[in-house]
Amino acid sequence: MINFHYARANDVRDAVRQIAGDPNAKFVAGGTNLIDLMKMDVERPTKVIDITRLPLKQVENTPAGGLRIGALVRNTDLAYHPLVEERYPVLASAIMAGASQQLRNMATTGGNLMQRTRCHYFYDTATACNKREPTSGCSAIDGHNRMHAILGGSDACIATHPSDMCVALAMLEAKVHVSGASGDRVIAFADFHRLPGDTPQRDTNLNAGEIIIAVEVPPKGFATNYTYLKIRDRLSYAFALVSVAVGLELDGDIIKEGRFALGSVAHRPWRDPQAEAALRGQPANAATFARAADVLLRDAKGYAHNTFKIDLARRCIARALTQAARGTPQSQSSKKIV
Amino acid sequence: MTSTSLTTPEAVSVSLIINGAHHALMLDPRTTLLDLLREHLDLTGTKKGCDQGQCGACTVLIDGRRVNSCLTFAVMYDGAQITTIEGLAAKGALHPLQQAFIDHDAFQCGYCTPGQICSAAGLIAEGRAKTAEEIRELMSGNICRCGAYTNIVAAIQQVMGRS
């Protein structure tokens, strides 16, 4: 790890002032990803601004009937928050599906959005990686790509976004509140993370010098018919091969509104309006779910080692929609998939 | 203003309460809490396994919550209370978890054990795990390469039954 200046920020304005105009500066909060990447020399900030003292640790009701989650709310505190457990159980479930309790005790809401891919070439500075070093090439496309993207990839990058929490936030249509030198703005969750295109070094549409201050979830929490289904190589404490967050609004057997987002299949949580349109007004049955899965996966592309993920995703979508429709969400402690 | 790399590390002051003892320190900010404990304070009970947050051997309690000490810069926890495996036993008597790990033969090589026990202390304080299944899930951040998991769960259940 290279040397760096360490600074503490007192409030949001102070944090924004300290990072302004410094492309080599980074904010640190939970540190669970940044410090790991600094040890690997993947991240080499020359200034690290500690934002853990900022007053962004509240979960509050919004006038609109949703929740405003401070950027520094730790993952466990959010998953165990009574309002989240009651009104947004899919968010609680997705958080508990990720990492370990030690990491969830450290990791923050804002940091979860900002975490980098776990592509092993991104982590290995001896290899080419367009995300780590633009124009150096992508080692994954013709390399070990079992964990990689099947949707939305480019010739420059087929990395996936590793978060579980963000998959639920995408399904819930959260909003990201950010602050910068030129003021505050709100970014729709669907516009927050980017596809790799020819600039895979940019994970998000956050501008230089901006800081996440809160994540807002709208009133609709799908607390009755939801699930977060995560399939991985071991039963706990592993990144997903495929995950699915579902929220359904049912009228008897008919789907009034159906949303589903996939994790670990693309450079960002993946939603598809056409696939969700295939659910609307249809009976909640296996045929409907299979059709929606086919629509979502119509442009899926496998590489040498990850083609299995296309079929896995198809089955996960069908299973997750079934779980949500039955009101039997996936347990994150019992691993039995029903 | 663009910052540039320092040629020599700058020292940052931090004050920590570790196992009840106050420490006023000047640290290279790159010092992880794990390295501070082991290399500066000779508290070598906390183990370095992967140093990447993947194994849990470095688990300690910060203000009562279990965390991976390898992924924290010590200077970020100014004023915090740190409890390590050395601080669990009160007045020479084993902590109930330490006794339970002995009773149940919940280790073989012992390298992961301090992290397992600190993690289990955090788990019990959280109060979320009720069943063996839930204990296993919420202890998944602690890897035991000897595979003593069955006995680790039994040891934790023994203490949970008491508390």
C-alpha cells in the first residue's frame, strides 16, 4: 500500500471541500472494499478522507411514505431496522445474503453502491484489465470468465457488479441522493450504475467530487409477495453466480405489477421493462414466468466458462417469481430452495 | 488541489481503549487495527489469516460489534473500545465461550479459534441466532480449515442456552 495523507471530515460540506479537485483522493467509511483494494495496489489514493463522523446514520420516514437511509447506515443496522424488516423485507433479505456478519457490521449503505467488481483480473495487477488500467485489454473475455457477465457486456469488459443489496434497491426503484461542489442532486437507481461500454473504468454516474448522502426507497415495498434468491458456489459468504430480487402485486392470481432484478449477470443490477411487461395482467404461473425469463435473457451471451449462467438465470427467475407469488420468500439461513 | 504521494508516512494521533486499557498512539495511517494489535501492542491472540476479510481469524469487537480487524485502519476508530481474545476472560476466569470451546473440543489446530470466539461473543450479543442453522449462517464469516464446525456450533449453543 502506498503512503497517503489521512484526513477526517466533520460534515458533508467539509467532505466535499476536502475532495474537490483532487482526482487522487478517496472517501473511506466501512473500508471493507477500499482497504482491500489498497492492499492489492489496485486503488492507490494519495489522500484518504475519513467520512465516518458525518451525520448520515439515520433511517427516517419520508413525507411521501418511503424511507430515507443515511449513507453511513451500516448494513446490519439497515437489515435489522424494524421499518425495513416490516416494509422492505426484500431489502433486509438481500443484505443478509451478502458478505459475512463482520463485514456487514462495517460496510455502509453508500459504500455498498460504490464497491468494485470482484473480477479476479481486476484484482491482479500483473494482468491486463480495462477497468483498472484503461486500454490495457480485458483478460476475462478469453480467460477464466465463469463468474462474469452474460448481459450488457462489451468488448472492453465483462465484469459484474457484486452487490446483493443493490439488486433489491434496483427492484424497489430507489433514489440516490448525492452532494457535490455544485450542489445536491438525486439520481434514479437505474441511472446510478453504468454499463461498461468503452469506459469500464467508470462504474457509476457519480461525478468527481460528489458524495452519496442518502438512499431513498419509495413507499412501495412489496412486503407480501417478494423474494431474494441467491445462487452461489457455497451456501454462505460467497458472491452470487445469479441472484434475483422480486416484488409482485397480485390481484388473486393475476399479476397487477411485477418487478424483478438480477444480480451478478451484468455490470449493474439488471432490470428489463419488456420482461416485466410480460408479467403484467398475466396469471402468476409457470408459463408466464418462463416467458418473462425468456424476454429478459433474449440477448444473453455466454463466454467459454459461463454459458451455464444463462440457463441458471432462467431457472432462478422462474423459481424466484414462484416464491414471491406463493408468499414464501427464500430464507437466508435455511438454504433449502422451495 | 491534487494530492501527491508522500515519500515518508505521516503520523496520525489516535486514542483507543483496548481491553480496558487506554492507549494514546501515533500511527502511520496505513496501520490496520490487526497490525496495531499484533505488531505494536504484542496482543498476538488475534490472528492474521488471509488479511483480506475472507477468513475471520482477525475478528475483534469494536464497541461490542464483531468486525474484521484486517480491513480497518486503526486511526479511523479514535475513542473506540476494542475487545480482543485477551480481553474476554475476566479476572483470570475463562469466558464461558472459551470454556465451551474446550468442553466441546471445538478446535483442532486452534488458529481460527480466537476469531471464532470473538465472533461468537458478537453473535450472542446480537441476539439474532436461535437455531443451529442460524448460528451456522451468522458464523459463516469464520473459516475453520480443520473443519471443527460441528463442535463450534455445539459450543456456542451451550453458551446461548445459559445466557
